[in-house]
Amino acid sequence: MAPRISLERVQNRYNSQREIWDPEDYWHFHLHRSYHRILNENKNIFEGGATLNAGGGQHTYFDNDSHIITCDVAPRSLRHTPRSVCADVHYLPFGPSVFDAIYMVGSVLNYCSATEVIGELYKTLKPGGYIAFDFEQTNAFEHMGTNIQRKDQFLLQTEIHGSAESIWLYNRDLILAILKAFNLLILKIYYIHVATSLLYGLTKSNYLTRLACNLEFFSERIPLIQRRSSSVFIIAQKVAF
């Protein structure tokens, strides 16, 4: 079980950040566009009943969001978000089997203990309900040749928007094993940032890596290399007994 990253640090960072998805930040803006695309490709899952947007702040990703409750640890990010609650995803303020669907995007899992949070989401999800989330993985191209690769989990010291940041990277197979342990059936897996992860791993050049964003539509769909993506997006279903 991964030790938790300081809740206060996460709150301070997102309370002080005006724009989470800056169009000038090619890496994170591509993630943002990918979340929007994937969620709306599967919107039938999220339009059928009560839905929780876990860690989403001011972004719901859907035009029709009247059935969505947003939960976030940073109160400032919820100021203009209706039907919202400020809470830690490790301790959701909801009873068991409340939601028909839950989505948690923006690499929220990388700030959390994966086993604890997936268990908490599982608890609040109705039998037959759906869960969707993404995470950054240890087996990405960008980590090749380092001691990060293939580890089940690794606490990475990085920089985001000019500020020092600590996040947990997780091995894809570890996350799949956790889902299986909770009887969550994996329905779909998407891979985000493949060409960019490869080029950054080879060159460590942000300028060259930015150019590779134009190749992602193709690289993210190539089976031989997609598993080495920077981020993995999973949709699963809670098995009804």
C-alpha cells in the first residue's frame, strides 16, 4: 500500500492554480482533450443515473451534467461547480451502493493510495455500475533505462507548472490486479501519450516531444507500442452477484 501524499500540499496546489488545463501546456492539454473524447465516446455509461465526478474540480466533461455530483479536495476549485462536495477520495462522504457510475480523471489516482481509493470507489458504486479512471504508469517509454520501469509503484519527484510535485506512478498490471481483487470487470483500456512518451524518453527535449503530439492519434492505437504509454485510462464494471 502506497503511503499517502500530503493532503495539505495537494489542496494548496490546486487552490492556488487558476487554470488546470493550460492550452500552452501541450502535455496536459492533450490529456484533457483525451478525457473529454473518451468520456463522451462512452457517455451512455454516464448518463443513465447518479454519477460521481471524483477529483474533477470545475470540469465535468459533459454538456448535460445535471445528474453529476463533483467531489474534490480543493474547495476553491468547486466555487463555480453546482452539486459539489469538498472531500478526500480516500474517505468519500457517501453510503454504499449510491452511484450508477463514477469517473476519476486527471491522474487523481497518482496522488492516492491506489488500493484504498479503488476500494472506496467500489464501495459507493452500485452493483452493475461503471467506473472510469486514468493513471500515469511506471512502464512508460519516458522511464526506459531508469530504476522506475516495471516497478509496481514509484514515488516520482517531478515538476508541474513550474512547481515541485510528488506523485505515485503505478504499474498497469498492478492496477488490473487490484480491479480483479474487487471483482471489477475490465471493459476497455485506452492508452494516452505514446509517441510523446517515446520521444521524450529518447531525447528529453520538450520542444521535439511537443511535435510528436500530432502523431498520437495513430501511436495510441498501435498494439505493439501502446502499452508503453505515459497514461492508461480504464473503464470497468462492478460485477453484480
